[in-house]
Amino acid sequence: MNIQELIGILKLDLKNNGCVEGVVSGCYVSDMLSDVLANGKEGNIWITRQTHPNVVAVAAIRGLAGIIVPGGKQIEADTLEKAESECIPVMSTPLQTFEMAGTLYNLLLKNEKK
Amino acid sequence: MNPEEKKITGPHPEEDKEIYFPLNGGDFSDAGAGSKRLREELAALGVPAQVIRRAAICAFEAEINVIIHAVAGSLHYMINEDILTITITDMGPGIKDVALAMKEGYTTAPDWARTYGWGSGMGLPNIKRNADDLVIDSVPGEGTTLKIFIDLKADK
């Protein structure tokens, strides 16, 4: 499943011109950036409430498929700009972290069983 | 320094292999500039993606450490044949107990750093895990120099 499909199914709001063809291998949930650098996996989609530009560097270094910001939290303009230059899609959802992670878990699990 | 190597003092040279980036304490806005440039350069040299990732994690964590703890510092890297050397120097405060600082979860980061999602006590352990060799030289009250070595041909 790629980001484009995920956006359609989960009704995510894509906030920049990120690369939506990236295949999603799984999900990582954390607001601690060193934790994501240590444990995020290539192709993971990352759910975080951190919205400053450092998240883009973390996602780019780790080869993450994209970033989802839950709770409808506003995302800084320079974060979106940087993400675009790194081809990282940044998406927003009104769902809170737990709901978003749970929905994504079920979706990716179902997709894996296909 | 080998006299044949060039000393560069800005992040713009296209053909040189020795690069220097200044870092300002408390200013996250430039964090990642050095590690981004490093990623791009290693990719252009055809270095395997896994090795680039390890190098970038080391460089980025080290940049962040300077920004959190020091007034100012710099990131400098040099590619000499198959060995990448990243040197991060700062002007204090220095690390009182390096062995303790290497323990995952131990942190002296201020609260403001944690609001940015940093300061979890994972930075130095992340660097250690991803480097092929790491040398820490720190004098409390004076500053810290980290030397990170990455073998560009070998993967861990």
C-alpha cells in the first residue's frame, strides 16, 4: 500500500507536495526524535505531534514514507517547505494518536493478510 | 592536515571533500544542514544507503547535542578514501562523566529541548551504535570534541 492509497482510505489531509508513491512498510509512533532515529524502519509512516522542521530531517535520514500529525494540530510552514524539498509527505488527521495508530494497524494488518 | 587537502569554511563548495558547518546553541533552525549535505555527498559517491544512514544519524545527533548543550560549535567532515571522519567541536560546558553520558536514558538536557522531542538521553548511544569508531574528548568547563569514524565500504 502506498501513501496515495492511504490518504484516500484514511481521509488524511496532505499538506505538501510530498512523494505519495512511497510504499508503507509499517508505522512508528513517537514524539522523541532520537527514538525514531534509533528504531524507525525504512518505509514506516510516522505518527507524531512534533511539527517543527527537525522532524523532516529525522524522516529523511531514516527513509520514512511520511509523517502523520494527529489531533488536527497545525504544522509550521517551514516544516512543510523542508519536507517538500526532501520529498516527505506530511499529512494531518483530526483523529488523536491512539485512534490513528489503531486504524492504521488494522489497515496494514488486513493488507498484509491479502 | 595533509597539505594537499583543502580547508573549506562554508557549506557551498561543490568539488571539495572537506566541509565545515557552524552550529549555534539554542538554534534548531540550522540543525541538519551538515548531515543533509553529508547525505547528499555520500549518495553522489555511490556509498550504500545503509552506510549513509548510519553516518547521517551520527552527524545529526551530534549537531543536536551541540545546539542543546553548548553556546556554539561546529561540524566538520572529511572523506579520505574509504573513511569518513566527522568531527564535532563545541565550546562547553563539557561532559563531566562520559561513561554515564553513554548510558541510554541518562540526560542533562534542559526542559526546553524536551519540548522539541530531544533530550531523551539517546543521542550519544545512537552515535556509538552507528559509528565504526567514536572518540570523545571532553574537558568540563571547556568543551567537547567528538570524532566519529565511518568505514564507507563496510556495513555493520
